[in-house]
Amino acid sequence: MTKLFGKYDLTEVEVTDKGLERYINLDPVVVPHSGGRKADNKFKSEVPVVEQLMNKLMRGEENTGKKNRAFNIVKDAFDRINQQTDENPVQLLVYAIQNSGPREGTVRLKQGGISIQKPVDISPQRRVNTALMLIAKGAKKESFKNKKDIEDCLAEEIIKAADFDMSSYAVSKKEEKERVAKAAR
């Protein structure tokens, strides 16, 4: 049986949001590193969700292109999540994605020389991408100029987002985007 990082079983992880089921890839892999084989695909739903998180962590000044560093950050964060909660960290990541992916957003339209915001529904693929980006951004923001490691911050962000805690950066940004979309109706 193939386990992620040799520890976590991906076959027991379930996606409860039926809309996101096709877009969260939980194929069993030991090392989530596709080596760019999926780079030509427009949609990244074939890439394992853990690797997508690593790719989001590689954005920004410090980690740009450093896949090994992102790999170690995610691996250590998953170990800390497992120690704190005694649950499968991939399951908590899936819950965090479901809770922090905005369902509604806004687009800016020009009408008569002025810009108007119109609410639009967000596709499931974009929800997954936005949720992972917000989780990674929240962990980076929390660890910046702080004594906490990014591993601790990522673990804390995933746990908070999985619990739908409003102190989570990802959940608060999701609520903010949905509030702006509701106001634009």
C-alpha cells in the first residue's frame, strides 16, 4: 500500500463537498513530485493536492523554485498536525480547502465609463486553487518577522481552516470575498 511520506494513507481520506470531489486529487503517491509532467495541462486537477500546496508555497521571494524546501515544510507541518490532532493531516487539508475556498466572487465591468462590480459564481477548480493559495499565504504572513517556523504556521493555518476558525487567514479572506460579492448584488 502506497502512503504519502510513508506515513499517511490517502485511501481513507474523503471529500465531503461533492462539487470539489473531481478537483481534489488524492491519488496515492509516496513523494508528491510530478517533475513538471503536468505543466502543459491548463487545469491542475491531475496534480496531487499535496503537491499543489507545495507549489503554492514556492511562490514569493524566499522559496521561488525550491521544491525540496517546500517539500520539507509540508512534510514537517503534516507531522506537527498529526502530533497535535492525532488525525490524518491530508484529511484536515481537504477540510481546510473546503472551508476556505470562496463560492462567490466579483468581476469588474465597465458600463458607461464607470466600473461596476458584478457577483459571479466561482468554479470548483478555482475554489481549490484559491483555497490553497490563501492557506499558503496565511502561513507565510504569520511566520514573517516572527519566531515561529513556517512549518508551525502552516500546521496552525491548516488546523484553523479545517475547524472553520475565523482567526484563520484563509477563512477570513474567503468570508471577505463572499461579503463583497453579496454587497455587489
